[in-house]
Amino acid sequence: MEPTVSGVGVIDKAAAILSAVEVSPASLGDLVERTGQSRPTAHRLASALESHGLLRRAADGRYALGLRLVTLGHVAADHWPLADAANDALARLRDATGESAQLYVRQGDSRICVASLESPHGLRTIVATGAVMALDQGSGGRVLTGECSAAGWLESVAEREAGVASVSAPVVDAQGSTVAAVSVSGPIERLTPTPGSRLGPAVVAAAHEVAAAAGLV
């Protein structure tokens, strides 16, 4: 893989190693295949990242993301202005709906949860802050790609995970661009197979609150 992102070859190659294990753990052979790097280079960089806690070895010996990234992710999320601005709106949304509330932003071909508040119910959806998910699964991901209904929200049922439903709405800036997605999620048995009709307006209102609190509009 040629260093074409930052112009600093070793940084680009190390970032490629981390990206290669973002979705699933990888053997050294997998790293070579996924990054296009030579075996010695992939091994050298993976070993260095492991020594810094950015990678770890799974029980089967494959490389996985390291626990230090959890700390870094929480710190980054805590200092993310949009996440800070969303806290009060998400808390009100969770309290009004009784369901878990999240804020997602897009990063490349994925979405990242930058804020998450859990439902008080024992049976609830738990999305960790820093979790990386696909864009094409779940209402939050599809909202970030620009998809939305005339009512201003999208719903998904058992799309990302069996038994889970969600409703999401876009956080839009003054230029009309979607910069984030506000979501509520929970078990289908409580949200029903058509959760948008009941929860959609509250999610849309929360998305507007986030935009206003962040000074986007």
C-alpha cells in the first residue's frame, strides 16, 4: 500500500494496520492481504502497535484492537464538541421515550457512536461510546448517508441486529448538510415493528435540539 493519505509513510501504514483489524481480528497473513504491505513490514508495525497497547493478541493469536484505544476513544468522545452539545438533548430523549439514545457521526464508510445513554429498562440496547458500525445497516447509518423520510426520520427493524429496532433523525447544519444522526433503539417487543410512528417526532425534536445547542443553525 503506497503512503498516499498523510505523506508520512510509516503513519499511513500503521493506520492501515489498525483499519485492517477494525472489523475483525486478523492473523499476520490477513494483515498482509488486507493492507497490501509486505510480511516483514506488517509484522514490524503490528508488533510496535502491540507494544503501545494499540493492538493486542486475541486468544487464538490473531491481532485485535488494543485496550488503550478504548481509553483514547472515551477521551476523544468527551472532547468532541458535538457530543458535549448533545448530552442534554439525548438525556431528554431517553427520559421521554424510555429507550437508549445515541449520537452517531460518519467516518469514511462507517459510523461511530460519539455519545450514548442507556435505557433504564433491564432489557435494553447497549451501544458503547466509540463503537464502529456499518453505514448500510440500521436507521442511524442510513440517515448519515442522506436517506430520510418526508417526516424527517427513519426506522429500522432487525436490520443491524436481530430483535432490535431503532429510529433516527439527522442533525443538520445551516447549509442543509447532515453532520450527525440522533437515534433511539431498543427491543422490537417494546418499540413494536413500526417504531417511527410513536418515536419519530421525539427523535426529530432531539436532533433539532442538538443542532441548536452545537450552534449549527
